[in-house]
Amino acid sequence: MDLQEKVQRVQKFRLIDDVFFEVFAKDIPACQEILRTILEDVNLTVQDVIVQSSERNLYGRSVRLDALCTLGSGIRCNIEVQRMDNDDHLKRARFNASSITVRESQTGEKYKGVVTLYIVYISEFDFLKEGLTVYHVDKTIRETGTTVDDGLHEIFVNTAVDDGSNIAELMKCFKAEMVSSTAFPAVTRRFQELKSERGVSTMCKIMEECLEEERTRERISAIQRLIKKGFDKSLILELEYSEDEYKEAESKLMTLV
């Protein structure tokens, strides 16, 4: 992919695209504006944001960190954007929530000290199929209908349904290739920065890194397929795969056993 193709691709990026959102989310005021809208709290503040590529990301690639925000109250809030509809989204959100909870909670502390966590899951489709823009999924006592608060709050938002709310208006920004909204000035500013000449340069660099990661994943997957078919290690290495790639593929296969 040459430079011109990369530039054209960046101009077509939307907020719902995880590569674009990951860079976008480093801007705290923009994240804050998104969360104030979705959580319906105009006084909410964001103190810090960790994204997937951040050097401070201690969670690893197994946990999706499009944007893990620390709110002014100390509460954690993980924002994930999802375009693909090829997985169990409720279980995906549950896995990430569990991983973040364990990582953020101190060993040996009483359970009342377990971190309070919000999961904001933004998808391009209404996978719950109830015709709503926003779904708040709570734990309830089946016999009485009483809501139980265990510190985990899950909010599923989609760009497919427009109910005329402020959140639906925000979701229009997530679908657009160019954003200019007086209702969301911080989102607009950050979006336009990344579509500017300087921003495009940054996005091209990030995109190249993502493409390289994708190529690496494909090579590891190819080695795993060869191992499963019984190919000898020496033969696999003769196919111009490296020793490190072989070890990574073998290690990942062992974890699946």
C-alpha cells in the first residue's frame, strides 16, 4: 500500500473503526464528552486514558482496550468499539470486564474494595435486537425483579438505531467519515485534527503498525496450521519462518490444549 492509498484510507476512517478510535481516544476531553453523553452525567470527569497501544497497557492483547478511562471518582470505564458481528458480544464484554477487574483489584483486599467498572460497548449493529439505541444490562433478582449492584455496569450502544436522543446523535458521529457537530465540540475538534495533514501522517504510521501486526498474526497462524498437520519443525523453518515465530506459534497452541 503506497502513501496515497494510505491517505485515502485514513480519510474514510470513522470513529467506529477501532484503529482510528484508538488514536482518537488519547484525547481526554473528547473521551470525556463521549462518556458524559452515554452515561448521562454532565459533571463526569476523565482523569486518564489508556489505549491498546499505550506503553502503560499492562493487560496484554487478550483484553480489548480501545480506551480504558479513569474517572474523577476513581471508577474505571472501558470503551470498546466493534464493527464485526462474528462473536458472542455479551461474553466478550464479560471477559474483558473480568480481566480488568482482576488486574485493577489489589491482592488480599476485602471484596468490597473490588474496583467499580463501567463497560461501554459501542457496536455498528443492534445485536440485542430490541430496537433500542442504548441497553443497560443489570443483574436482577429473578423472583422480585430487584436490581443488584455488584459494581459492574454494562452499557451497550449501537449506531444502527436512531431513537432521536442525544446518544443517537453522538452515534451519527461514529458513523461519519467527517464530523462537524455543534453538539459535540470536543469530538469534532479531535476528529478533524486526525483528518488534517498532520493527523493523517500520524494515522498512516499507526495503520502501518497495525498492518505489520496483522501480517505477524497471519504468519503465526500459518505456522500453527503446519504444526497441526504434523510438519516437522526443521521443514517449517525452511519455509522462511523464524525460530521466534515458531516458538510463539507453538506456545499459543499449547495454551489451547
